[in-house]
Amino acid sequence: VDIVTQNGQVAFSVSDSGSGIPADEREKVLRRFYRGPNVAQTGSGLGLSIVARIAELHHAHIALNDSVLGGLRIDVVFPAKL
């Protein structure tokens, strides 16, 4: 977990060392109930859609990228002022 300020914005990032999410699936996983192909874990597919909605409500930008740990990095960047 990392929190940084830059150009008056606050960026909150979470990185993991899991299997990651393929680049072509990243926008899809932000949708409610979306479960990617070949997903063995159980769940309802709501976690990242909730993060995306919270970011939207706070006028923040969300991005999913590769993590230096080998998995996924999620960046949520909040604007300087609303």
C-alpha cells in the first residue's frame, strides 16, 4: 500500500504478488458481477466495481497496472480539489 501526493493530487496504490489480471480484462473487471475466464476462486465479482464506484463518487481516477511484485497494482488518484 502506498500513498503519495503529487501536483496537489493524492494517489492511493495497492500492489500484490498474485496472478494479476491480463491487460485486455482490466476494464471489464471494474464492472459489477464480471468474472474473468478461467477464474477458479469463488466470489460474486463485486470488489473492484465497488472501488470504481467509490472513485467515481469522489471524482477520482482509477487505473489497473502491472505490479513490480508480479501481480496487479491498483492506483486511485484523487483530485486536488472538488
